Amino acid sequence: MKLYTYFRSSAAYRVRIALNLKGLPYEALPVHLLKDGGAHLKDDYRAVNPSALVPTLQDEGGTLTQSMAILEYLEETHPAPPLLPSAPLERARVRALAQVVACDIHPLNNLRVLRYLVRTLGIGDEAKNNWCRHWICEGFGAFEVLLARDPVAGRFCHGDAPTFADCFLVPQVYNAQRYDVKLDLYPHIARIHDACAALPAFIAAHPAQQPDAQ
Amino acid sequence: MKLYTYFRSSAAYRVRIALNLKGLPYEALPVHLLKDGGAHLKDDYRAVNPSALVPTLQDEGGTLTQSMAILEYLEETHPAPPLLPSAPLERARVRALAQVVACDIHPLNNLRVLRYLVRTLGIGDEAKNNWCRHWICEGFGAFEVLLARDPVAGRFCHGDAPTFADCFLVPQVYNAQRYDVKLDLYPHIARIHDACAALPAFIAAHPAQQPDAQ
């Protein structure tokens, strides 16, 4: 498999974690989002991914976009080790946790959105950073309650093995730290992040470990 | 089942369509997002859904949040008629289309985000409407290419029966029309929207048909 990735993209980071957890080797194809106006915006990458976003996964026979769809595909084609529980209600819980990050936090803090705030709306740096922190804190507040109120949360977001939810949470914590969001208010998130961060699959997927890291 | 819904919420609209396509009866519990400062922000609703967003689905034994997670749950618990194809690559294609809407368009045009733009960042009405149109057009541009380049697109987004992708597309078109986005540039989207709009499941899920519509 080949993964179009960017070291700091949290959506690509999710897929790197999942590939590592499943022990699937892949070739990293770095797409630099900042150099030369952004490699993701060039025609050759748009031909691969019309959304001009990373990640994109190429597997035999197909090109896959959208990190959540890619994780579901990996789960269906390489079921061991599972990254979703088996009972439908529990699967829904894990997916909902992942989607708090994928739908309620990350889309608002994406590079293209921050650029629009600055370049089109003339928002200053402090207001831009407040914007990022606001949506992270809104989302983490909900994520923390969902963890705290459910006895299924264990060492990880759902029991004692990593799931989709952890694959989404850890990159979002990495982003949060870049914006100086303190995790004191989110003890379950902080604890689960630390448990994940000790695992080889998460370590190898970290932005700092990527070939395109600077 | 009970569905916490708001007639104009496009995330709730997706779930209404899926429930109707699967022939599943449900009790609608309207959550008015505008009246009295927003029923979704009150403690009693936050106890149901800590994200303070609609929809929430209550089924025997569990409370489900996040529209995509709810659709996956309905697909797993009520597989007929299927709203996903059977082959993993095709399932990934349908999910990716749905996520262009769920992750790349809708989160940016949500009520809470527009309120932040206006109340916190002091953005005027015209700039706010341009913001909405910009993200809709970015997302629809990608969605249209994904439809156009793949021969699997048929009467609907994936073949000749509705899937998750149609459940997500139609509410987003409804939103686009509210912002005067013309569909001329998106002929596949326009054609598929019209095919969906003729089906009873989509008609019954339309905002104008909801008990809380005004």
C-alpha cells in the first residue's frame, strides 16, 4: 500500500496509527502542504484526490480517500487485530468518539480553514489561535464526558486495546498541544493519550518520526 | 426508537432518511436550536448528548450520537435494504463521499460555527454567507469529480439504489439551496438529488415535512 501523507496532518496521522496497529507495511508518499504553495493543490495530486486533502491510500485496485473511510476499509480487509469492538452499540460508541474529532474539532482547525480566516476574513493571529483552542476545548469537553460516564472506557477509549477512537484522539491531542491547550481539564483524555503514546504503533506514527518531518 | 431531531439540522435529516429507507418507525423528539437560546444547550439535553448537537438516537439499551455512527449502527442492526455495497473498496467509496459532506462541508457551516463568526469574530452577513458558499462549493467540486470519474455512479451516488452517500448529499443540497448555491456546475449532484427527492423516504425526511417545521 502507498499512503499520501504529511507529517503534521492529523488525518494522515490517524491512518498511520491504524496501519501500524494492524502491522501493515506501506510506502509513505509525502505531500508537502506548505512548500511551493502546497503540493496538495497541484493538478497531479488533485487527480489522485479531488478534495486536495491528505491522506489518500492506494491499495491494489483502488484509491481511497477520507481517513474514517480508510480505517473502516482496513478493518474490513485486515480484521486482526480488531480496531472496533464486535457489538453494534459498542461499535457505534467507538465511531461516535472518533467522529467527535473527525466532524466536530478537526475540520475547523484545518490548514485551509485557518488560511481563509487569515487571508479572506483578515483575522489576526491571537483570534486565530483562540478559534482553534475554542473548538478543541468544545470537542474535548464532550469527549471527556463520553469517556467518564461509560464504564467501558478502560486503559484506552474503549476497553483495554486501542480502537478507532484512540487513532483519532492521539493526533488531536498532538494538535491541541501545538495550541497550548492544557489537558488538566480532561483527565481521561490525558491518561489514555499517555497509554497510547507508549505503544510502538503510535510512536512510529508520530509526526516527528516521519521521513518528511522538519 | 426515538430520534432527537431538528427539522433544519442536516445531520438529523441524514438519519431521518436512513430510518425511512430501512422502514424503521421512530418517535421524533424535536430539539429547537433557536428558541429560548437553544434547547440543545440546556443541561437536560447535554445529559443525553454531551456534544450538545443533534441528532441523538435512542434504541433499546443505548444512546447513539454522531450521524455517521448512527447510520453504521442501523446498517449493522437492520441490514435490509442495504445502504452500503458489499465489496470493501465500494463501501470505502460510499463512505468517502458521505465524509466529504460530513467532514469537509457541514462542520464549517454549522449553527455554532456561524454564531462564533458573527458574535466573536464580528463577521458581517455577507462575509458569513460567502464563507458558507465557499465551503459548500469546495466540497461539491470534489464530490462532483468523484461522481463523474467513476462509472459506478448510476441513478444514485453508487449504482441504482440509495446509499449512505445519498443520505448525506441530499441534506447538504438543501443547505446549499438556502445559501443560493447554483447546482449548474454540479450536474451529477443535481441529477442524483432530483432522483432522491422523488422517493418517499426522502420526501418524508424533508425539513418541511417535520412536526417541528415552521
